[in-house]
Amino acid sequence: MTMLDTDRALVQAATAVAKLRCRSDNHTVAAAARTADGRVFTGVNVYHFTGGPCAEVVAIGAAATQGAGELETIVAVGDRGRGVIPPCGRCRQVLLDYFPSIKVIVGPMDALRPVPVADLLPETYVWADHQLDAPMAVRTGQWPMPTVPSSRPASED
């Protein structure tokens, strides 16, 4: 696949956040995600010795907070000019579970390309396919997904 202008703009958005907000060891990666209607949501990783969310997961949370539906494309950029970095295995799984048709921008800066997340995670585990108590769910990418067993919906205030 070739990079579109909107893909280049997404890389620029993540790069700008990395330059502006990744100024300590606690935040070293920025991500930007775009919806089909062109809205862009960003996030930075939250490093902690106990583990912390990656920038892609934070961007997904920011999109959910703002009521975004399907995310179309996502990219992560490292601080200190490290350029585009591929998502870790956990992020690949989360992206696939929530947005099975999302594209992820990967590659060296002179050869960036958007690829389907499924291409980054072949022979993947599909959470919904392995739930004994849940009906086979259609993966739509709509919030909330996946459902956590024994959870309850938040009350309306």
C-alpha cells in the first residue's frame, strides 16, 4: 500500500506530539490514530516499572473518551527523532481485537507504508472465539470491545 497525504499528516501529528510531550523517561513514544471521518486522536506512553500503557493504547482510550467509533489508521513515533516504530505484540493484539480492519503505519522513514494489522499478527488469537460463556460475537470494532467477564455496565448518572 502507498502512503496517502492523510497518512503522512498522521505521522506528522504523532511526531509533533513526540517532540512536544515526550521530554522525560516517563513518556518516550507518541501515537496518533485517525477515524474514517478524519478526526485524529493522540496519546503518549506512560512508562512505569510495573508496566504501563503504550502510546497506541492511550490514543485508543482518548478516542473512546471523545466518542470515536472505528479507527482507520494508527502510527507510533519514538522520541528524540527515532521515527516511526512498530507496535509491540500486546498493542497488535489490542488493535486487532478492537479494530480488525485498522491499518498501522510501519517501516523506515524513507519507506513508510500502511499495513493491515492482521498482517502484523498472523495466526492470531481471537479473544471472542475462545469464550465459553459468550455467544460468538461479530467483531465490529464498536465500543466497548471486548467484554470483560463478570463486568457490569456503568450506571447512568
